[in-house]
Amino acid sequence: MFDFLDSGQYDLLGAFWVTVQLTLYSAVGSLIWGTVLAGMRVSPVPLMRAFGTAYVNLVRNTPLTLLIIGSSLGLYQTLTINLGGDTSKETGFRLAVLALTAYTGTFVCEALRSGINTVPVGQAEAARALGLSFFQVLTLIVLPQAFRAVIAPLANVLIALTKNTTVAAAIGVAEAALLMKEMIENEADAIFAVFGIFALGFCLLTLPTGLLLGWVAKRVAVKR
């Protein structure tokens, strides 16, 4: 049933390695961008709050496929922005990371904003009474506690991001979903085996992540 794996025609590990790279780069970018958006959402500056709210509501409700294809058609093919990629494959990978970051950052923002709401208001007021600025209160007092409170929700966002990387196949990024499509076309008589292999591969990527971050969430949970 699995004889097609011995032919050397399919680079299964290489495809999943691209998936892992997409996930890691996008996760770091999403965490940074989501934190910035969360700061905007709770900012005392009305313009920043308005931008953060509009961006989150617009991007979060836009299909990820549309964002990825739009980044390829709009940035690369229309505006010839290649993000420093030397080849079309490199450019496609970087555009996919950009779109995944822009999309997933909105979910990180909302998860983090819920964590900010768990921090007692009195702590922020006490910090302001000591003369700390909004930025200092946010980075020194509020965000450290907020992150500890939302590790479990962020783990769910990371797992969803891992599965969302399959959409990058729409612009030709050689990750697991693109290889699965090729294998389904070439190995029609072993279609269930192909599905089983890729289902197992994604389980091996996501289950340890959920278990590890779930354990971390329990260890660092804020006792109130």
C-alpha cells in the first residue's frame, strides 16, 4: 500500500519541513504584530484604537485564501514586490508568511486583549500614579500578566496556524498540501494511504504543541 514512498519520487520530509518553517516564521511575526495590534486596541489614542479595531474586524473576517492569492497577485505580479526573494519560490514563501502573519495576528490580538482584560484595573492605576507612561504600564505591568493568562488560547491559535499553512499551496509554495495534491493525482489507487500519511503528519506537528503549551499554561497561570 505504501510502496510509492520507496520510489524516491516524493520528498515527504522536505514538504513537511517547509510547513514547519511557514509555521515558525508566521508564528513569530503573528506574535509581534498581534501584540502591537492589542496595544492599539487598548490605547488611549482614538486614532490608534480605530485603526486596530478596523484592521482586526476586516482582516479576521477575510478568507485566508483571498489574502494569500491577493498578496501574490497584488504585491508580486502587479507591483513587482518580491520581498527580497531571488526566485519565484522564495518570493511565494515570503508572501505566504506575510499573509499568514497579517491574518493570524488578528487572532493573537484578540486572545491577548482578553488577557489584558483579566489584569485588575487597580494595578494599571497604581502604575500611572507612580508616574509611568501608558507604554511603560502596558509593557511592564499589563502584558507580562496578560501573556501568562492566554498561553492556552495562543496554543490554539498556533495549532490553527499550522493547519492554515496548507492554504499556501494556492500560490505554489511547496509545503505538505501541495505534495499531497500531487500524490493524490499520481497515486489514485492509494488515495486513503495518502490521506492517512498527511493526517498523521499534521497530528505529529499539532498534538505535541498543544500538550506542551497546555502544560506551560498550567505552570505559569496567574493565581488570583
